[in-house]
Amino acid sequence: MSSAEESWSRRLYFGRWLLVEDHSYGLSIDTVKSFTLALHNGTITKVDNSRPEMFFALPGGLNKFGVVAGAELFTHAQVPLIYGGTRLYAGSQVDRIINATSKFEGTNTDPKATVITSVLGSGLGATATTQFFYDGPSKPASFAVFDGISTLLIDSVKTQSFSDFVASIPSDIRDPTNFRGTWETLSTTRTTLKFMQALKTEAERLGRLPRAPTGVSLAVDAYIPGMSGKHAVGSTAFPHADSQFPVLLDVAWMFSKDDKFWRDQVRQSRNRLRDVASAEGILHPTSYANYSQGDISAEELWGAANAARLRRIRDEVDPSRVMELTGGFRL
């Protein structure tokens, strides 16, 4: 396995990861049957539901308990063709996309249909992208709320194989001078139109700041509220029975001298969005590890009870704290 594949695997099963099929099967951590774990002392052991404490800690608990050398998974057949792709929208269409995304979440009842909308900020104003996915070959009725909104340059939405869909996702839209960057996040139980409008406001604010960011992207997932948590299997370190959605704040810049400035600005935007989400009654107390800055507390990642349980397991499994040498979030 390559280093890139290893990194992706760690995020997928130990950071819990989000997938477009969460509504149908739960999160990736809900599909694990067993782990092969190398403990800090070199012992190789199998971890499954016969060892409930470790089987709780590894899915979503990150890298504090040993090195995971393998995983056995429950799998599901992928349909031959799906309907989906990505569309890019000009600034004149952003408000329409925000309204359509909010309406989609409020009216969609088909768990196979999902969209992810990102508002992109720059000195010239906001643009937007929407990623559509339907786990079947035909366009679902719920996507009709996006009809008639003109696109800009990119429109890969069509019936295609799943692998072609993944390959079509633009990963290089932003300036190639994105030498440095940071992510921030918060979680919501759903989205609202007011929250989406606040997301646009923050993307525009970040894009206009004088130190010229090379990329600003604020993204929300529009899934059926409460759906993915119904597939939560047993007890895992990452609490996800509430089906919370992570909001991603992604900002890039060129120079190391601007690191603190941009991290502070992204944190300010995160805090403003938290305030709006709280006022809207949609704020969830935990945050998604894969989108979080390194100084986030264990309680915000896992919740107070789960963080305390993880500390107890860590102290039993690795009393000398050898795995702390690998870095990562602090327990």
C-alpha cells in the first residue's frame, strides 16, 4: 500500500470519514468488522466486538492506541451507474444556489440523493460549486430545484460510473500558488437558509481581506437530517447517532508570515457561523476531526464522556504514551 493510500485509510476508518452513501449504510466506521492492530510494544492483535473497549476506541479514536495494519470490512455492491457530477456557478447565481440547496434539504426524501454546496470567496466576490450524487442511473426529482441555474465553465453532471464520477470531481480549481492553508469546522444537525446566507457572508469577507488569499471555500453537506445516524453500529469513539453534518472552512495563502493572520481569520469565521447555528437551533457540540485544527479539545472532538473513556483506554493500552510520539490531537 502506498503512503497516500495509507493516509487515506487512516482518515477513512479512524477519523470516521464522510461518504456520499452514508444515508444508505452509515459512516465508514460503521462498516468495520475487525482491525489488525500493532500495539506500542510490537504485539500484533485482532480487535473486534469481542474486545468492546478497543473496538470502541479505534473507529474514530484516531492514532492513540497502536498502529492499525489492516481492517476487515462489511461491503456493499455498487450499482453500475450513478447520476452525478460537479457544477460551477458564477457570482450572479450564488444566491439561487443557496436557496436551492436549502430547499433541497428541506424537501428531499430520497436517501440516495445528496448534494454538497461550496461557496468560494475571492477579491472579485463569491462563486459556488455544487456536487450532485444519486446512487442510481437517473436524475432524481429532488434535483429539480437546481434546474435553470446557469453554470460557469464546469458541468460534469450526467449518468456515469462511480469511478468516473470520482475522477470528475475538480481538485485543482484554486490557484496553484496555494502553498499554505488551514481548515476549520463546526457541526450542524441540518442547514437553514439563514445559515447558508451567513456562510456566503463569511466566504466573501475572507476573500476580500487585504492579504490576498489564494483560495477560500466554505462547504456544507445537504443530506436528509437524521438519516445516517440510524445506521450507527454499536458504540464508537466518534459520536454520530445524531447524524450531524460537518461544515468545512478551507482557506489557502502563499506566505508563512501570514500563517497566524489566516488561522485567526478562519477561526473568527468559524465562531461567527457557530453563533448563527446556535441561534438557528442547529449547532451540534462535536466537531469532525478530519476538518479540525490541531488545537481542538478532545471534548469537542468526541464529547466529554467519550473523551474520558478514551483516556482510560489509552492509559491501559499505552501507559508509557509511546503513541504520543506519532503526534495528532491531544487526549
